[in-house]
Amino acid sequence: MNSQLTAFITLCCTSGVLNLYLCLYVFLQRFNYTKIAQLFIGYTALITVYCFASAFCIIATSLEAIKIWTTILYIGMATSAPLGLLFIMQYLGFQLSKKKLIGILVIPAISIVLVATNDIHHLHYRVFEIDPVLGAPYIHQEIGLWYILHGIFTFSSMLVAFLLVLTHWKETAKSYRPQLIALMCGQLIPIITAFVYLLGLTPQGIDPVPMVLWASSLLYLWSIHSSRLFRVMPVAKDAIFHSINDGVIVLDESYRLIEFNQACNKMIPSLTRSMFGMDFAKVWLEVTGQSIPFTGERVVKTQEFELDLTNRTYQVRISALQHVNHGSGLLLIFTDMTEVKNLQRMLEKQAYYDELTQIYNRRVFFQQCNQAYVEAKGMSSSFTVVLMDIDHFKHVNDTYGHAVGDQVLVHVVKACQDELKRGELFARYGGEEFVLALRGCTLVEGEALANKLCQSIELQPLKTTEGIITTTISCGVAEGTNGEETLYQLLNKADKALYSAKQAGRNRVHVYRDNEKAKIYNH
């Protein structure tokens, strides 16, 4: 064996030993590293197979032995390049589905099978034989169609991995750049060596790539110790920007659109990259159909507003943004509040409204009526209340059951709502009792409305599966004074009037007047 071959074998074995050491070192330390170390272990293990198999190919003296070691060589070589790409992508924060991972490894798997069975089809090598002039281990080969496809794929994998790292150089902090240098050189060294081999500048029939991979190994070791590779890694800005759930829009100092993330694009599908550079007021009008909800003045403090869009509710926070070049801009962050708002509405409905009749409950009535009553007294305005009670409601429940009783309650409320056109405060007072607060209404007007409600309910019997049920109500009406009288005192007057109406035979209206007998209306 001549000295040149000995040198080749030594270089291949050196690369193999260094990669094996690197693989074992990271494997033993894997519990101290992030998950990305697992891909690196597989990557260096495959390169180790590639390097040692290359050395055995050089040692082999027969064509059969060379073919066997070439097949083993391809197990490492064909899969290490795409695995290196996957390692780089995970390092930079890319998320890949299982289908894409399998898709990347399909071509290497096919290449291994085709090399192992090449004597049958000759798709990878059209000719693969010992060089008739130089002899073993030099090989004379003529490449086949799949060799070209495999070469393009392998070269592309390394080139894409290199370019991905290169594109993230500027946005990576200086303390992490040694990691990028190691990763870029780890891909660039075999690319350049393979290119030189294809140009015919290396010995024919001898693969020079495994002879230089020791340099990549040393760079990886340097990066592990100098910049804590696998312990602390920079995650690409784009990966963070596009992976957050909130939508983000970035405006420059002239309030032109310069960036948005994928989450924002899902929230506002009509937002496109063709709008970059456009004035944001025009963009906003085009994508939402609304005028921009903030001015072009600099936002010193964070501002918030709500946006209803595509049946969703978003909270939009706007804050000033200082760019690296000392220019100012705006940052808009969209948070989907739909579920929160729906829950808020549901809780509000439960807190404010009667569950059965869907009108205000007693607690909300007192909250709103107290305020309205105080305001009316302050303005010397009329204020009248009407208390209503469904006649013989207990008899309905006892005779037809509570389900029909609930229908009667809903029926009475609906009949009253049909007559209430002024937005009066209408609430369920308790059980079968209801209350009306009429701001700006005199006692005479309240009395007239109560009579109208009585007549309407009496003339609209309820049709049920149990038969037709005629319902009537009794009402007590009282007007507030401009003195110190409270709402509770006013309601007490209406309650006394209601009691008198029921004592007088029901289905009637009783108007409360101080120092005067009640005036009862029969229908």
C-alpha cells in the first residue's frame, strides 16, 4: 500500500474517531442538554459510520469487499446530510411534522437500497469496477440516474442547512455566534470538498469528504465548550414571532405596515404581505371596513380597545416601539377574547337577568331603579312604579303543574313587553310578582299603562297542552314624591295598593293616594 493511500486511511480514521468521541461525549452528557442533542448524537454516529466505512473501502482488495463497504458507507453518508439539516432546523426553532420528517428521509433510504442492489438494475452506478490501470482500491465508475438525484438531494440538504444558519447571523447575539460559526463550517466544509471532488481535482475513485470531517468535529467540540452549544441556544426571531398565539402587527415611524405574524394573518385573513409599506390607516380600513381606532400621534403609554371581527372579539393593545435604528413605531398585539367575552356575557346574564323570563331580576332592578329614582328627584321629574301580581297563580301550579306555571309566567312577561314601547325598567320582583319603574311618568300615566296591561293579558289566554288558561293580573300603582321618600317606601306604597286590589277581587288596578281611599277599576 503506497503512502498516499495510507494518508487517506489515516485522515478517514481520524475523522471517524473524532466523530465517535463527539457522539459518545454528547450521549453521556445528554441529560444536561436540551432535546436537540438527540439529533446531534444520531448525526455524528452516522458520520462515524461514513468515515470508518470509507477507510475500509480503501483497505479492501476485491471488488466484492469494496461493494459491501460502499453499501455500509452509504448508510452513513446518505442519511447524515438530511439529518444534519433536521438538526439545524430544530436548532433554529423550526417545527416539522412527522410526515415531513419521513419525507426528508425517503430519498436516503431509497439510495441505500439501490446501492446495495445496484448489480441488478444499475440505477445508481451504470459501471462500478476496479480501475484497470490503478487497480484496487481505486474504482472506475460511471454514474447512473439515481446517483445524480441522490447527489442533488445531499448537496441541497447541506446548502439549505448552511443558508438557514447564515440568514440568522445578524439577529443572533454575539455571545452565541461561535455556535453559528461551528454549524456553518460543519456544513460548508463537506460542500466545498465534494465540489472539488466533482471537478476532478482529487484522486479518481476515492471519496475525499470523510478525510476532512475531522475539522467539523473539532469546530463542534470548540462550540460545545466555548458557547455552551446544547445547553443554551438562540431561538430564531421568526420562530418566536410566528409561534406566539397573539396576533402582532408592527408599524414603522411613519405608521406604515412593515410586519405581521402568522397568528395575525389567521385572525385577519385579508391581511397580505402585498400591503407592506402601505399607510396603516388605509390597510385597517381595507381589512376591517372600519376607521382606524387610534390617531397617528405617538403612543406613550399602552392603549387598549376591543375589535369585533369575523364573529370574534379581540383585545388590541397598542404601544410605542423603539427600533434598533432609533426610529419610533407602533406595536399592535391582538389577543382573542371571544371565549372570555362569551363567558362574561353568560355570567352577566345570569347575574342580571331572571333565568326563566329573561327580564331583569330583583337585585338589578334595585341597582338601576335606585339611581334612576335619585336622578328623577334631583330633576323634580315624575317617577311612578307599578307592582303586578298574577291572580290565582298557586291554583295554576296546583292544577296544571309547575311546568305550565312557568309557561304562564313567560306568557305574562311577553304580553307586557308587547305593550312596553318606551324602554321602561321591567323586572321580576319575586315568584309571580313583577315590577315596572316609569321615569318621567305621572300617576295618571302609570295608572293608564297598568290598565292597558291588565286588559291585554286578560284578552290573550294561554294555549297549553292542558287546555286554554285565562290569566289576569292585579296591579298597585304609586307615584314618588320630591321629598325624602326612599325607593323602598315608594314600593311599599305600591305594595299596599296591590294588596287592596287583590282584597277587592283581583283583576284590577289600585292607585295609591295619600289621605285618600283607593280607586279601584273593575274589568
